[in-house]
Amino acid sequence: MTFVVTESCIKCKYTHCVDVCPTDAFREGTNFLAIEPDDCINCMLCVVECPVDAIFAEDDVPQDQTRFIALNLELARSWKPIIKRKAAPPDSDEWAKIKDKYYLLMR
């Protein structure tokens, strides 16, 4: 089992999770983070750090978010690792309140 970043991260891209990841499993896209499943050791540290509750254990991903399991794998394999916390986008707090953002995901 691995952990999965879901829709809540889109356009928020808080990177609190990156700071606590002992294996540097996070990958960075333009407006989303993904987890490389081969690097994830299931430590759960990232889950509690995410301010928008975007990270779930693969077996616990909400039914309407299951497409993000395959998407994390796909994107993590093409994006570069992010190993240090960065400032969130200036409008991230506004985007944190919005649901149904999949169409905004930049690959």
C-alpha cells in the first residue's frame, strides 16, 4: 500500500508534506503534488501535515477520488522530486475551499 495525493491539492499545492517525508517520495507539478509509490514507505507522516486533507492511504481513497491512484503513479514518473518545502501559491487558501478541480490539473 502507498499514499495518494487527491483533488484537494490541485491549485493549493501546500508543501508541508514534503518536509516530513523521509524518502523524498513527493513529485512536483505546476499546480499539484504526486507521490511516487515505489518511494513511499507508508509512514503516514504526510497525512497529518496536509492542511487540505488531500492525502490518503491507497485503500482509503474516497470512491470519487480513485482515479488519483493511477494518476499519482503516472505523474510521479514524469515529474521531478520536491525535497524542500516551498511557499504555497498566493491564492491557495481560496482554492482550498473549492471542490471539483480535476479539470484544472496541469500535467
